[in-house]
Amino acid sequence: MNDASAPTHDVYDVVGIGNAIVDVLTSVSDDFLHQENLLKGSMQLVDGHDAARLYNKLGQCVECSGGSAANTIAGLASLGAKVAFIGKIHNDQMGQVFAHDIRSTGVTFNTLPTTSGPSTARCLVLITPDAQRTMSTHLGASNSLTCDDIDTDLITRSKVTYLEGYLWDPDDAKEAFMLAMRTAHAAGRKVAMSLSDPFCVGRYRDEFLHLAEHQVDLLFANELEILSLYQVDHFEDAVKKVKGHCEVAILTRSEKGCVIVSGDDVITLSAHPAHPVVDTTGAGDLFAAGFLYGYTQDKSLRDCGIMGNLIASEIITHRGARPDINLKDFLEQNMPV
Amino acid sequence: MNDASAPTHDVYDVVGIGNAIVDVLTSVSDDFLHQENLLKGSMQLVDGHDAARLYNKLGQCVECSGGSAANTIAGLASLGAKVAFIGKIHNDQMGQVFAHDIRSTGVTFNTLPTTSGPSTARCLVLITPDAQRTMSTHLGASNSLTCDDIDTDLITRSKVTYLEGYLWDPDDAKEAFMLAMRTAHAAGRKVAMSLSDPFCVGRYRDEFLHLAEHQVDLLFANELEILSLYQVDHFEDAVKKVKGHCEVAILTRSEKGCVIVSGDDVITLSAHPAHPVVDTTGAGDLFAAGFLYGYTQDKSLRDCGIMGNLIASEIITHRGARPDINLKDFLEQNMPV
């Protein structure tokens, strides 16, 4: 190739930055959530001691790699996108599990593991009979992400840098988050962000409002998160607030589908039917994977939303937040023409 | 209570002794097994280096506690039996996962973990589209089981001591295995054993023949294992050989059900239908759980076999070799009256 521009094979579709977490999944009753004062559907941060205390009360578990942005990136890899992930593991067995799993899907993952301090992050995912998940996360080594871990060259070469709101919790990770956004924009790239969780929004509302207005090109939020962000009670009011505040906002509404707001345009899409609904863990993460896959393939926002709904419908039919099947095949077989 | 005999609550139904393993499950194609020279349905022992080499070639995995006798014991606990397990973990994250999971089902598990040497055993379970599993096991810390780990008091107080043939592989475990059998018989208790795997039988045929004739009261074997034990080509010939050689032999035949040989009696039972068949990992282990549950409840051998078939039918409808649901409820709802 004599072309002076960067060769195509060097360009990443998406680089994700987030907490590097191994999920610990188990079934619980609604009564158990009540006894433990856990709010269904939420994510709470816990220290190592509280994580161990809760774990000891749980029945048999299954371990599988998780992490919000990491799930999205693994989904994108399964769709055939060229992707990378930045997140901090400890060099322990669970860290090795996380690294194996994300690399095995074809994701570039080169963040240096910690060799001292807390162990790899884990998230206790409690699944109730209604397929809802309630999460208690011990961030562990994920807390150690700093600006030193941000591979600015990688970000410069990625069409989209995707960040999870959860990353706002660890102190140094916030700075790393900001560095990544500045780097992406300086290279003329797009920044996408997921609000992650209504409580996460509650903790950082002012900062997130500022980010949404000034630094995020694609904002992903579910209904509770966007209501919390704008402190309104009705979804329609949130849509009004979003208009003109975010460049593009992608609002997911579980079984009600999604609404995409771009300038004055509002695109409303039905959810793709899923049966059986076994575990909703990762629904938002995999919606983002489908959407971003379409986005990096220059599809219309409507088609991006359809892809997001489709991929979300796959992940909720089985346990865990990583795809069970090849999503590229799934998309080809199920995407309306 | 003024009764001079040992109080009932002190008696265990079954104590299992086996390798303490964390399973690493993933889907593979038939071609992959071929490329890796792996024989479908078999278990091969691998060293740490070969386990790592194979793991690096696998896609995304799920970790869950396994081990043949450990699965049986977890199944018995879920059925409501009073059970204990003896097996060797390392004091590492995977060992903690194993210990948590088996204890969480109500199993007494007090074997001292190793603090140096190899890590907790793991078994790479490769699931093909036909729901068959092919296993590569790195025994790791399981190899360290010795006579010191055999809680003879526990065995004396258990109606049945259940041993897996796989335990014959680690050098010192074989002695522990023999000590457990002697202890059980000295206390007037029963000894049950699973042949585990046709290759395992091939490695130790003469010793297993001797055990079957002289030291095992209940022998569990699947079709390939019993053919290998007696070096015959037809199941009917194996049944003839079994008669008068084993006290009670329980021969499982996958979708063909099971045959129980006791003295001159031969009881033939159909398999319980299972749908969908997702992963046959643990079918034999959970058959043994159902059978032994009936046995310790003084049910007829026929009813024990029916219970075995029923419990095996549950485990193959989902991934992993540990029960997903409360088996006591499942048995009550599905046992023919």
C-alpha cells in the first residue's frame, strides 16, 4: 500500500474503558433481597468484607467474566468488530479468567495487571425468579486504574471510545476517564458513555450532566437512569430535557424497546421479542454492543437501534452477560432486511 | 434422649471422597476435538502446562464447581440427605470457589487446603453441539490427598462411603481410598464406588476387578466402563460377568436407562425423558446421587434406580454438573407413586 493515510487494519472500531470484573451468579428469592436490604435491579458498591459476608450467604454460584463496558466490547467482538478493552485486573486466578475470556473473543487487552493490593473485582449477581438481577460489586483491583493505563495511541486509532459511568467511582479512574475523552476528541473521534445505574447517576449527577452536554457524543441510559439524571418523574419529560442537551441520546426501556434522540429527531423502536427471559444481566451492555456495531458500520441511527434491540434480546435468554453464540451469525439471521 | 445408641442426627447418609475440582465449561466444535486429538466423551489427565495450552485455545468459559464424587454429594445435599465430602483444594481463589459452593449446599467439608504446591484442580469441559462433554483435567492440589485427610470418625458415622475411580490416579490418594474402605467396612458400613471413565478402568483394570469383587458393595459404571472392566464387546456379556462378581452393580446406559444387577436379579429401567438435552456433564454423578438417596432411605433397588434416572434427567437440561434447582422438590414432584 502506498496510501499515506493510516491503513484500515490499524483502526479499531471501539475501545472500551471500564471495570474489569468477574461476575458470581446465583439464584435468590425476593425474600432474600428483602432480608439483605438490597433494592432489586440496582448495583451497590461493597468492600471486601461485605462482599465476603454476602457471598457466604449465597447458594452454589457460577463464575463468568463481566464488567459493563467489557461485556459491550466482548459483544462487539462477537459481532466481528475490531475492539480493545482497558481495565485493571489483579494478577490472580480471577484476573486470569477475565483476561482469558476477553482475549478469547478477539479483544485486544493489554492493561498491566496489579501484583499487590486487592484482588480482581467481583460482582455478586443475584438473580430473582423474575429474571431481574441485583448486584453487589467489590471493585478491588479495578480501583487502581490510572491515567498511566490509558493507551492514548489506541484511543487515537479507535472510531469510538466507550466509557461506563461506573468508572466514575474509583478516584483515579475518573481522571483516566477524562484523559481518554480528551484524547479521543483531540483525534476527531467519538466518545460514547453509559450512565450505568441510577444510583451511580445519583452520586455524580452534576458531573454527568456536564459530561452529557459537553463531552459525550453518544449517551446510553436506561429509563431509571435518565429520569434520575434530569430529576424528572416521567419518561416524556426526560426526552424533552435530552433534546438539545446531548448530541445523541440512546434511551433503553427494557421490554418497551428504545428511544433515540438526535437533535430534534426522536426515533421510537419496539423491543425485539425474547423467549424465555432467564437473566436480564447485561441487557443494556449488549444493547450498546449492537448499537455501536451499527454505528461504526455507518448505519442509520434507526438501524443501530434495531441492532441494539436484537442483540439485547439474545443475552437475556441465558445466564451471564457475555454472548453464548456467535453474534455475527445471529445478527445476519435475524436482522430485518 | 436416653438411648445408648448413637443419636440419629450424628449419622451421615453418605460421605464422598474424590478430586476437588473447578470445572471450566465452554462450547467447541467437533472439528476442534479432532484438531486437539481429543476423544469425545472421555476424560484425559493433563499437566499444568498442557492445561494452560488448551485453555488458551478456548473461547469464553464459565467456571463452576465440579468433581465427580463432589457433584454426587452436592446432589445428595440438594435431595435433603446429610452428607460430607473429603477432597483436597489449594487455598487459592478457585479453591475458595469450590469450598463455598459445596458448603453452600449444606455439605460438611473440612479437608485442610494445601498452602503450597500446585493450584486447585481444574477440568476443562468441552461441550460439543450434541451435548456431549470431553474433559481434560489438571489434578493440581487434588493430587495431595493422603491418609491424613481421611476423617475415619466421619466414615464410621456414614451409612455409605462413596469413592470415585478417578481417585486411583493420584499416588497417595489410592492409599487414602483403601483406608476409607477398610474403615467403612470395619464399622459395618457400605462402600460404593464409581468406575468414573473407561480410560480410568483401562489404567487400573486388575485393581478395579479386585475391588469390585472383594471391597465394593455398590459398583456404579456406565456401559463403556463395564465393557472395559470385563474386556467384552457386548453389554449382555458384561451383565453375565457382573453376576456373582459384584454384590450390587448399577450400570447406566445414557438414554437407554439403567440395569441393576444384584445376585441373580437383573432390574432393567428406562431412562427418564429429558428435554432439552444441553450438557451431559454430571449425568452419571447425579444418577448416583438419586440412587444413593433412595438407598440410604431404604428404598428398593428398583426405586433407587428410578430416582437415579430422574435426577440424571434434570442435570442434563442445563450446563454444569451441579443442580440448578432444589432436587428434593423435583423428586417429590416427579417421582411416580
